[in-house]
Amino acid sequence: MDLRSGRAFWPLTNGLMHTYPPLSGDERADVLVIGAGITGALLADKLSAAGLDVVVTDLRDAAFGSTSASTALLQYEIDTNLVDLIPMTGQADAERAYHLCRDAIDTVRDLTAELPDDCGFRERGSLYYASNRRDARMLAQEHAARTRAGLNVEHLDARSLKARFGITAPAALFSPDGGEVDPYRLAQHLLQRAQSRGARVYDRTEVTRLDEHRDQFTAHTDRNAKIQARWVVVATGYEAEKFLGRRLAQLKNSYALATEPIEQTDGELWPTGCLIWETARPYLYARTTGDGRVVIGGEDDNHHSPARRERALPGKQKRLERKLGKLLPHLHPETAFAWAGTFGETKDGLAYIGPRQKGDRLLFALGYGGNGITYSVQAARLLTGLIQGEGHDDLRIFRLDR
């Protein structure tokens, strides 16, 4: 199924960075990674760095699925507020999930420092504003919960928010810990680095069936070629249900646009150029790019079909344009690109990472929701450790049977 509609910004601005062949003959590896988006690329990079022999496949061109539709706001804040997550998972696991997402931002920063270019990575604060007065009271509670958890966060009242950021809202939380990146470029560079270590990447190759034997899997493909591997990691987003046998997430569409470059007088389009998002669900979210564009997204709705998503895009674009004008009235943007992507939303906002059941060598790395990239960073760390025989308590937080 098409995972996006419209003209996604990242592949257009980068061009076709690298090409990968389809699978033309049988392969053998320690680990087969199914999915060559940002999640599969992070896994391939981490696994190959650990000395494991890796094959990566994707039924599309590499990084042309959900990755190309991502707006790539890097936040430690999970779509589920900490005050709401604590009753669902317990305080220790909820706080640990927030800290893991915080640590992942540093990992992305360190990764981009090692690659041929910085992949558009910039450290950015995160401004989370109240959409209404009732949510302003919730933000006071959220501030207290995050402070207890040892997270760096500041509570702003309406006056301080207006003075510092020019945004009119009842209250906000400001966290200095956040970032932004070009997800398509990052995925391509990571795949290239994995290849330099011996990994093989095949796109336009669909794994149609997995046969499990005593000590290995045989993956059958639509290219009439097979891949034998001791471990298989599925990194295909909601399409993983083909291998899992059940759906773990509710399918949603999110809509986004990127403006033409906007003239900047002081180096930033708004104070500090921070990530901006709101407490309403679904929420509006915004970031900038290195060449002075605004990327804004939201207007999420339930997914029914690619055709219906395509029909909704023009109207969603207009609504996003109006909301951007209301949120940041000093800007006078012109839309350059508009697109939509389908993603999965979990009941608690957490990813699903790990085996289908304890002892399985069929593993899943499903970074659903607004924290897909930060979750995928942790999935690469945790699953590489698991394959190497290391135990990680953090896997408990993301287990598939929760």
C-alpha cells in the first residue's frame, strides 16, 4: 500500500542519493532486517558495527515509505503525557521511557557527527503549549511529574510565553532537550555505512513468507530468491502485522507541509527556532529547516484508504496554512510542498520492541507514533544486545504482549 500522498519534502530536496539492487540470488546472513527505512537503517548500522553479517530488504525503494513522510521532530516527550503514562505502566517504567527517548536524541547527534554530513541535525528546544485553559492546569501537573523524574523542563505562564516566544496560549512547558533531522538523508547515510562493513541492501524486494526451522529462518521473496538467517528483525511499521499475525496499532494519517524559504532577520524564524507542539489531540506541530522553511503538520484522521487520504490532502493543507498563520502571525509563508503519511498509534504511545514471545528469534522494531526515530534508536541498541546474548530490562517496557 502507498504510505504517503502528495510531494514529500525530503526525497525531493535530497534527490535520489543512492540506489540499491533487487535481490537476484539466494543470500545467507546472521540477521535479516526487513524494512530499509530509518528504523531498518539504524538497525543495520548498529548490527554491522557489532560485527554481525546483515542483509536488509525493502519492498519499496529504500527510505521511500514512512521515512520520507516523517517531519522528524526529535523529542523525548511521548505522545502520552507522563502523568497519563504512569498509571498505565507504573512510575519507574514511564519515567524510564521518557529518559530513553531523551538519550536517543544524543545518540542521533553523535551518529550525525560521524557521517559524511550532519543530515540536517540541530539541537532544538521543545515548546509544548496548552491548547485551552483546562490543559493549562494539566501542564502544571505534567511539569511536576517531569521534574520528579529528573527531566529538565520549565513552566511558562501566558505572559512569559508571549514575551519569550510570541505565542498566545494559556501556558506552556519548555524543554531544552530536543532536536530535528533530515530522516531520509540520515537513513541513506546509515545504509551506506552498513554496506561499507559488508551489509547487503536490496530494495524492491518483498519478503512474502518466513519459514522457521530449528536454528534459522528461510525468507522467501517475490524475486524467486531466498534468504537464510539466524535472526529476523521486522522493521516495517504497521505492515509488520503480516509477520505478527495481529495488529498492534490503530492506523492514522498525518498531514504536513513545508513552506518556501522565509527571510530571516535574526537567524531564526521564531525565538530559538524550537520545536512547537500543542496539548490538543490530534496535535499541531512545527519545526524549521536549515534553509529557512517551516514544516508544520497535524490534522490527523483515521486511515481508510490511500485514495481517501489523497482526496483529503488539499483541504488539510488549507487548514494547516490557517493554523500556521494564527500560531505565528509574523510569518508570511508560501507553501512549497504538502504531503500525508500513514502511521500507527498505540494505546499507550510506546513502541513495540522485542520478540513476539520470549525466546523467539523473530524480533520486531515498531516505533509507532510521534517518537518513531527516537524509539528506533533504542530498538537498534536493545535488539543488537539481545542478538548478542545481552539482557536488557528496558525491553520489558516495550514488550509486544503488554
